[in-house]
Amino acid sequence: MTIKTVGIAGTGLIGAGWAARLLIRGYDVIAYDVAPAAEAKLRAAIDVAWPSMIRLLNTPKVKKGKLSFTTDLKEMARKADFIHEAAPEREELKIRLFKEIDSYARPDVVIASSSSGFLPTRLQSECANPGRVIIAHPFNPVYLLPLVETVPGEKTSLEAMDRAGKYLDAIGMHVLRLKKEIDGYICDRLQEALWREALHVLDKDIGTTADIDDSIVYSAGMRWAFRVAPAACALSSSSSIPLWSFHGLICAFPNGTRPWRSALSKAARRRLRARPSPRSKPSATTSSST
Ligand SMILES: NC(=O)c1ccc[n+]([C@@H]2O[C@H](COP(=O)([O-])OP(=O)(O)OC[C@H]3O[C@@H](n4cnc5c(N)ncnc54)[C@H](O)[C@@H]3O)[C@@H](O)[C@H]2O)c1
């Protein structure tokens, strides 16, 4: 099936971002929202996004898709070839919305939630056709940032994941396909871990918010823009601190990474104890940066 018209349920920050990304690539968008001023806000958000998208894509002339707006969910769902749900992050609301959209949309239409962390199995739980329900979690601003995490629920079909992947790829997304569901998916879990430590630093009055920013902006952030781990570890290895693996990292920084140890299996902990720490073998090369 060719995807020409994309439906969007919820046209706030994320829904408007999807709409802008689609319109500039020539897709028609049918947007649905319940708020009285939603259409005006949506059009204003697209106007704000447009100049940045033109610069990013380096295409001054584009054949813009057609934007229509409706407060009739059935109309949106019936006309769409693919549907993004971007309503507020409330599970009961999304479950209800999915049930309703599922009852109107053609059976071959994939319905993708923008949720930041809910399990797709829960969102598809009241659908008659749960196989076409997936998570497609984007990042704000959706019209600029390419990553989208796709996550299957227990009843999601492989075909729906494949179809969604192809479409998302065609609209310029970098598709990160999770093998199975987990609360918060991959990206928000990693970001939450950093947040947790940042709050700990503030709570213990160890540093300021500016210090926390600087600690990432001038060091790991530069590396993380390309690779995180273990590739980044390998790049920053020295002969005294071989960080080519998580094992090397844990051995090199036994105190800082102590919480990780409890997450290791018993066998992995035994192997760690058996190996000498890389720090116990100093060599001529001592520079490292983690
Ligand atoms: N804000 C972010 O950075 C971000 C990033 C990734 C994913 N998300 C996820 O995207 C979704 C939307 O977030 P947002 O930041 O755009 O929220 P938002 O509050 O900006 O927009 C939500 C929109 O949904 C509308 N709405 C309310 N009830 C509705 C209903 N029953 N049906 C349809 N629309 C309804 C609201 O009127 C509003 O326009 C959430 O699931 C959120 O977790 C947000």
C-alpha cells in the first residue's frame, strides 16, 4: 500500500512536528485534535518549523503536501494510510483512543503511538486488530531530529513493524527497532539515568546546574554525538586503562561504577574478581579520558 495521506491524532508539540516533517516531504496530512484553538496552533507551529527544515534539507523549492484539520476522529482515521497518535501521555486516554481509531481505520493501516514510555501491549489491549499497533517514539523537535524508536507489543505483527520501518525511513527518520518492549524504551532510559545522577549531584550540593551541563558539553557529549559504548570506550582506551569493553570500564573505575556490579550476573561478577584490575598494571602510557 502506498502511503500518501498520514493521520495525526493530537496536534501539540509532537503532532505538529510530525505534520511539518511530512508536509515538507509532500505527504498529505489529516490532523485531528479536540482543543478549540488546536488548528490555529498547529498552523503556527508549522510556520515556525518551515525555515529550519528548508535550511536543513537544503531544498528551497518543495512541493508541499496538503494539510487538513478535523475534530472528527472517524474522518481522520478513515482517510489515513498511516496514523501517528500524539495525544497527552495518559495511558487510559491512549488505550481508549487506540480502541476507537482501530475501529475506524482500514485494517492495513499501521497505528503508531508517539508515547515516551508506555508499553505497546497495553495500548493495543482493547483493539480488535492489535497486530497493527506499534510505538514510534520520536524526539522533539520531530521536524529536525531523526531518531524514532519503533517498539512491538506482544500482539504486533512483524509485517506492521516492517511497513512502519519503511515509511519512517522514507520520511527521513533513523529507525531504531527494539527487539521487544520495555518501559521507557532505550533512549529515555539512558537519558533518565543521566538525569538521576544530575539530580543526585544537585541534591548533595556537589556542583551547580552549569557544572552538570559543562561536565557533558565539553567532554562525553562530543563523543556521544557519534558513539556511546562500547565503541566510545574503545576510542578512549589507553594501555593503562583499556576501556575496550564494559568489563574494562568496570575494572578501571571500580568505585564509580559500583552500582553496575549488582546488575551483573553471578558468573560475570566471578570473572571480574578473577581478572586483575587494569589499573594495577601501570605502563608508560597513562593518558586517558572517560
Ligand atoms: N514533548 C516531548 O518532548 C515528547 C517527545 C517524544 C514523545 N512525546 C510524547 O508525544 C505525545 C504528545 O506529547 P506532546 O508533548 O505533543 O503533548 P502536547 O500537550 O503538546 O499535545 C497533546 C495534544 O493532544 C491533544 N489532545 C488531548 N486529548 C486528546 C484526545 N483525546 N485525542 C486527540 N488529541 C487530544 C491536546 O489538545 C494537544 O494538542 C505524548 O505521548 C508524549 O509523551 C513527547
